[in-house]
Amino acid sequence: MGLLTDPKRQKKIVEAISKYNNWLCVLCYLSGVIGFLALAYQPLNGATYFSENALLPGLVTNEFYAEINMNALASELKEEFNKEKRKVPREWIYNHLREIGLDTYIQNYSIKYPLDIAKGQNIPGQNVYGILRAKRSASTEAVVLTTPMRPKDSDLPSTTGGIVLMLAMAKYFRRQTYWSKDIIFLVSDHEQIGLQAWLDGYHDIKSEYIVPSDVMGRSGAIQAAINLEIPDGNIRYFDIKIEGMNGQLPNLDLFNLVVKICNQEGVDVSFHRNFDPMDPQSVDGYVQSVKTMLEMMWSQAAGTPSGNHGLFHKYHIEAVTLQGIRRKNSNYAFPLERTGRILEGIFRSLNNLLERFHQSFFFYILPGTRNYISIGMYMPPFGLICATGLIKAVAIWVTLKKDQENEDKEKKKEKEKSEKEGEEDEDREGKHTEEELEKEVEELRKTIMDEDVEEEAAAEGLISIMPVILISLMMGVFSYTGPDFITMSAPPFRIKMEDNISFGLMALYTASLMVPRLISRKQPGAGKKLIFDWRLLKCVTLLYQSLFLFSVSLMNISLAFFLAVILMPITVIVQPTKIRLLLWIQKFFLLLVSPGVLLFIAAVITSYGEKHADFLDLLVNSWSFMKTNIFLTIIDKYFFGSWMFSLFSFVILPNWLMFWSIAHCSIE
């Protein structure tokens, strides 16, 4: 430590970083990326375990048996759905929960869509829920079992099996006396909007766009929730969903609990439709683990919940979704009764909790269901990737200081030389004439003026880059407020709202390409040129980029990782050049990492797994997928507090525009 605190040693280290910065950047970047991907290899990550011993998972024999004919109940529910395709049988569910003996309620709410999408109309909705009061406590704590109501014409898979199973579980749980927590059975309408309305009403939170009525029946603090997405039968295995809003994840103990109980009941469980490899230390096993890890990171980076469970996280309620995957003509399907035993085991373990989930991990990456990568494992390689930009920024700053020192030395030498010549003249002549005195006064005045010019030049570097920074941030403000302005002027055009917003934002992103021309100045005897201290701007922008990547990584490591891998190599290299070929190559790669192009590439990658007639069909579907997702991301900002659109508007777009301006800077 003494060596590091020595000023001379520090100076040598900084000079070494400056001298070999290009090699260090390449080394840090490659080491970070390779090290991050290597964590998927089983010997380099950790095996999952339970930190919360109070859960006592799998220590009891699950005894669930359906007291009602679930097949007949499923047929009855299907008939209710068939009565009208666009409606859900709320009254039917309400009556069955009430017959079981639960405190049953219907919560009304209204949806006021932002951006005047619904022409000022409020869309009504209803949630149905019942509360099983614990006989051994005073309703101070609760757990939730929820499933969405999906009409028959919904594009999403049916959840009739989940509704039927919930009714059967409610009737079975009603007879048990060991419950120390209330159990809330919730059937939500309008997918995530209905669940958000119920959560807001339960926690007495007011919202401008989702207006819930008062929740008539309440319980205590909710500790955990399980969301069911189960069809009516022929289930082959379960897939667990964990990603929440803005990339939040549940406590790892809850995920481990679901996996443990499923394995105990002999039910296959997957993560992102991927099963654990048979030999995780083989090449195929490693490839499978990397695939699972990257698919989880891709889902988390999107910042949208992978299921209704994702809305519980911001209330500090740990939640996961259990999705039943069924295969046609499968000989390995299991009945809903086995799913009931899985839920019984999960809820009996949650019943043992003495306090909220607080141990284990909230920040992790999963390469499988039995292994995890904690924040202590993935941050060092991620830090190496971000160090690429920091090293380059330090090297640029050292270069700027050296140039300034060299200029000061040259001026000092010239001043000493002039003083020496003046002294020699004095010795020769012996005395000053009146004219010589006037000449000396004039030289002194020039010296004072030169010092003022030096002070102005010192401030000129910062002043020269301020227009670039301010206009880049201003374009971010235009992007953030753009949807409101676009929707105000959209009605005369009579096109879809998502098309209006998508085309408007794309037009704004295209117009941002002209920012360098907007801030360029006309030079005497030449055309317009963009002249500023590009090295200072690059230093500031690299520091800004590394700072926001580190900040995002503390919440959503997946988004930060993908942005760092894409942006770092290009932003470190970009600089003004007189060689036209290199200049156009830089501009091409900068366009590839621009916000609009990145969104389209992400849409192509997401759509690639689906069936397409040809490559052109893939591009068309990707464009449609991108428009829809931009629209939904903006809507999520109003409904659920998503900050993805704000991040792209206020951080990623201005950051890219600064580098775009650097590439267009004119050099002498």
C-alpha cells in the first residue's frame, strides 16, 4: 500500500497507463468478456443452496388430493368462456370462492390510457380475490396465489388449469389447521394492469392512469407470491419465470424452493425452456449453460416483466411465475393433482417463514436451475470491460496535461530568452533612453495581455465542448417528450398510435444525425466546420459512459453488460481523422450502435427464433415487433413506472450523440 501512496510511483503508473493504453484497453475488454462468459462453466460458479433455514423445504409429505372433480370443473369453466369470447367469467369464479368459505371480494378499477389512446374513455376492469384467514395468527402476514383471467380470443395461452387448480387448492387449504399466514387467492383481469390495480389498492397507492377502488378485504404484509400460468391439462413440465420490472429479481431462496419441491415430486423443471445439462463440465454442457445464461440476461435486459409476478418486486414482495408447458400427444404428461402437491409444498414452506426474505441473493445470474452467479462473481469481469473506457480517458487526460506543460515550458523559455537579451542590451548601452523606456512599458503591457489570453485559452477548451453537450442533452429531452407531442398532432393523419410514435421517434433519431452540422461554425475563407477540443469531450464522455454503465449494473446487470460489450470498443476508438476511409468506417460503426439501430437489431435477434418464410419476412416481422415494443415500453412508463424509455432518452441517446459529434470534428 505504501508503494501506491508514493506520488512518484503514482506518476509512473499513470504514465505507463498513458503509454500502453491501447494494449491495456484491448486486454481489459477481452479479459472482461471472456471472464464473464466463463462464469457459466460449472466449476467457476456456485451451486444453489438455502440461506433461509426456516423454509424447511421438502421436509413434510404433501397430501393434497382434489376434493372436487377438476376435470368437470374445467369443462364447466370452458363453457363459461364459450358464452362470449371477449368476456371472462368473474361471477362464476366469485361464486365458487364464496362457496368454499373464503372472504371473497370483487375489486373494480378503471384504466385511463395515457397519450389519449382511448380518446379520453375509461376502460373498466374487475379483479376477484378471496382470503383464507389463518386460524393460528391475527392476519398480520399473508402469501398470495394468483393467476390471470384470459378471454378465449386472447393470443396468450389459456390459464383455465390455473383457475381450476386455485379453486381446488382453496378448498383443500380451507380444511387445514396449520396455517400461520393468510392465503390470498387472486384472479386478475387485463393481465398486468389488473394486478397493478389490485396491488395499488391493497397498499393504498394512488395512480393517475390505473384508478383502483378501495380494497374491501385486506390481510397483513404480503411476504411472497406465486403466479400460475397453467393450461387445463397435458402438462409435460414447468418453466420458472423470475424477471421483473426494470430487471428486478426475486430472492434466490424462493427460486430454489420452487425447484426443490418440483424435483421432490418428480416433475421436470426448466429455466427459459432450457433443462440442466447432463454433464455440465463437458463442452456441450458448457454451451447449454451459456445459452441459458444469455437467454436469462436477454430477458432481464428488456426491463419488462416475464409474467405477472414481476409487479410484486417493487413492493418488496418476492414472487415467481410457474408456467405449465404442455406437449400434444405426450406420454409423460402429469395431472393437475401433482401440481397441487407442488403448490402445497411451496406454501407450507412459506408458512414457516418468521420474517421477510432477506438472506440469500437479490442480484444474480442463473446458468441453470442448480447453479448461480452472484454479484461478487460477475462484477469483476464487468468492471474490466468498463475499465476500457476509464483507461482511455486517463490516457487522453495525461496527453492533454503534457501538451499544456510543453506549451508552458516553451513560453517560459521565450520569456527568459527575451529577458536575457534585454539585460545584454542594458550592459552594452549602460543607460536607457526615453524611447527605450517607452518600449519596455509597451512590452510589459503585451506580457500582461498574453497572460490574459492564456487564461482565456485555458477556459476555451471547456467552453468549446459545452454546445455539443447541451444540444445532445436537449435532443434527449425532445425524445422523452416526443410521444406527447406526436400524439397531440397525430389525429389528422388517421394512422395507428404505435405507428405514429415509432415513426415520430425514428424521425427524431434521424434528425439527431444533423447535430454536428447545427453546431458547426463558418470559418474565414472556408465553409462550415465543427471545431472544439475533441480530446476533452471524449475524455468527459468516456467517464460519463463508464459511470452510467456502473450505475445501471447495480440494478440491471444484463442491460449494462450488453451495452458495455457493444459500446466500449467503438467509443474508445472513435476520433477525428483526415483519412476519408477511416472516417467513413467510424461513422458506419457509430450508426450500428445508435439507439434506433440497436432497437431494430434487438428486435431481429428476438424474432429470429420464430418461423419465417425468408430473410425479408424476418426483417418485416422484426420491424413490426420493434414498433410494438417501443409503444409498450412508453406505456409501461406511465402504468408501471418503467425507466427503460427514460434511460434511452436521457442517457444513451446523448452519450451516442457526443461520440457522433467527435467523429465529425474538424482537425487542422
